[in-house]
Amino acid sequence: MTKAYSLSKNIDPKGLLISLAVITAWWISLVFLLGMNFSWTNPLTYLGIVIQTHLYTGLFITAHDAMHGVVSSNKKLNHGIGWVSAILFSYNFYWKLFPKHHEHHKFVATDKDPDFHHSGRFFPWYFSFITTYVNFWQVLLMALTFNLLKLFLPQENLIFFWMLPAILSTLQLFYFGTYLPHKGENNNKHHSGSQHENHLWAFLSCYFFGYHYEHHDAPNTPWWRLWKIKEKNSQGTQAI
């Protein structure tokens, strides 16, 4: 088992609180938005889509941190939080994501990397990314849930506050967390680029995962500490 697979030994207890805060914020936002009177003339509609997209991304990042063992020092709790976060993100299956993500770390930017596409082009790469991580059971469960929920909730709200943000979040995760860091030639030991240092933009764009070289260099660092790694380890990376 590689270092990337191992649970970290020195876990900051804030990691669990931050993970629970992300999940709770997603729930509160979703419940509020699903109960809101939907209107294209209401600025809150557009703000709600943006916020919910960002919180969906937070769910995936939380599951990702659990894969690196940095949510909790309790192994079952750590993976439990990861499993819940992944399920809430359109029925992603944590234990299917887990090995693929660590293959990405082990074989980054090679034929064995499930996140990489040699074309370097956005759309073929995104299509490959989606088909790698989306499966028949997810689509079926989403369809069943949608048809059940629309019996009780407005269909427009479900589409634009539950389904659309999940789709937009995959674009956010792919563009800032996969495409930009790994496109082109990155002649460093992690074959990864890193965005220019701007902590506010790094958080808003993808929970600091634009600092991608730093993540590969210190995979057991939780997302909310990557900015510190950026400040300590920025020299020698390739900005994107």
C-alpha cells in the first residue's frame, strides 16, 4: 500500500468539523432552494445555482480527503464521511472512486492514469472523465429519485437546484482539478501544474485544488491547508 493509500496518523480534529460543515451547508442550501418560489427574474435563482454548485464540489472534495485519510483518525468514521459525501454527490460510490483516485496519484499522466487523456483537448478529455466516473446505477438512482421527489417538490427546483449544480460541479472539478493541472508538459516529479498563488480564487475555483502540484507533493494534506503548502512549496512548480 502506497503512502497515498495510508490513513494519516496526525489528523487535525478540525478536519471532521469542516467536513460536517460542508455536508450540513449543502443540505441547508438544498432544502431552502427546493422550497423557494422559482423565478428567472429572481437574482436569488442564479446565486442559488452558483452556491449549490460550489457546495456540490465541496462534497466531492470531502470524499476526496477521506480517500487520503485526513477527515478523521477513526478509520471507520473517516471512510463513513467519505461514503456519505460521495453518495450525496449524485450517488457516486466511494469504494469505486477510491482505487481510481489512488491510481491517478500512482500513475499520474500515464496510460494507467484514469484521469488523464493524451489528446490534451478539453471535450474529449471531459467525456473520458465523465464516462470513467459515471455509471448506469448512478443514472438509474438519480432518475428514480427525481421521479419520486417531483411528486412532492416543484420540478423546476429539482432540475435547477439539485440536478444542474451537480453537472456544473463536474465541470468545475474537471477544469480546475484535472484539466488545467495536467494538460501540456509538466516537467516535474508529479507531472502536475499549479495555479498562481491567489488564495481567495484558489478556494472559490476548486477548494484550493488548483494548487495541484502541492496536493500531489503532500497528498495527506487536507484541502483547507493546501494554501499553506503553496506558500512553503511554490518554488519549482509550473504555474497554469
